[in-house]
Amino acid sequence: MNLKTYTTVRLVTVFVLAMVCGMAVSTQNYFLALPAIIIASLLLFLVRSKVKEIIADERDYEIGGKAARFAIQIYSWIAVVAMFLLLWQKNLNPSYEPVAYTLAYSTCLLLLVYSLVFRYHAKYSMCNKKAIYTILAIIIFLVLVLGGVRLFSGEDDWICSKGQWIKHGNPSFPPPAIECK
């Protein structure tokens, strides 16, 4: 496959993915977006492996590394400042506090992942990449599954039963504003 065909396939894939994700959001079917993203990523990975021409050179990777480092730094500073501002104003609106903590934890996770990936590339960049990528993918999958099980377990939540919202566990938020059917 040549570079022009790859670029066309990539653009069409991104366009279709944007349409599917937009439709998922507009219909509030958010789980439709996840398989679409996974399928699009796998398709792009497979198509990229078939390209015979040079897609990027060392200079592109060096610029990309610098851009990623600066983007991480900028996001971290913005998130930390926003976190402190939201915590400072949590008396005005109690929902600011969970947003602030989400920003804090997401920043910590981003920096942790960056550190691990950096250490990997500094130490093991000449090793068997397929095995390490497979292990890393399994670890990420397990973390996502465990997080999803905890997040969507239904503990400490409101359950719709016979037209009324019933407390299940000890939810820290009021019942949903939408009608229970």
C-alpha cells in the first residue's frame, strides 16, 4: 500500500469514527463509541503495517516527543491551577470538589504513565517490543475492567423501581432529576 492510500483510509476512518461517536453521544448510547474506537484503532494499525513507504523519520519522532512533553507540562499546570481554584470555591458549589479531585488524579495518572513509558524507552527500547506491548495491553485492560466493575457495580447508587428512585447503599448524591419509568 502506498502513502496516499494510507492517508485516504486514515481520513475516512477518522470521519466515520467521528460520526459514530457523535451519534453515540446524541443518542446517549455511550457504549457504542468504545467498540468503534477499538475497531478504528485496530484498522489503522493494520493498514499502517501494510504501508511500504516511509511515513515518518527521526526528525518527526523527535519533534513529536518534544511536543508531547510540552503538552503534558501545559496540561499538568492548567489542571493543578484549576484544581486549586475549584477547591477554593467548593463552598459555592459542592460539585466543584469531585471535579477538582478528578483533575488531580488524572494529572497524577498522566505523569505516572509518562514516567513509566519514558523509563521503558530509556531502558528496554531494544528488547522484544511485541511481548512488552502485549503485557502492557493486558495490564491496561485489567485496570480498565477492574475500574469499570467498581464504577458500574451499582453500589451506592439510585435504582429505579416501580416509578420511584430507591436508595441502594449510601449514595453521596441526590436522586437523578430524570423521571423514573
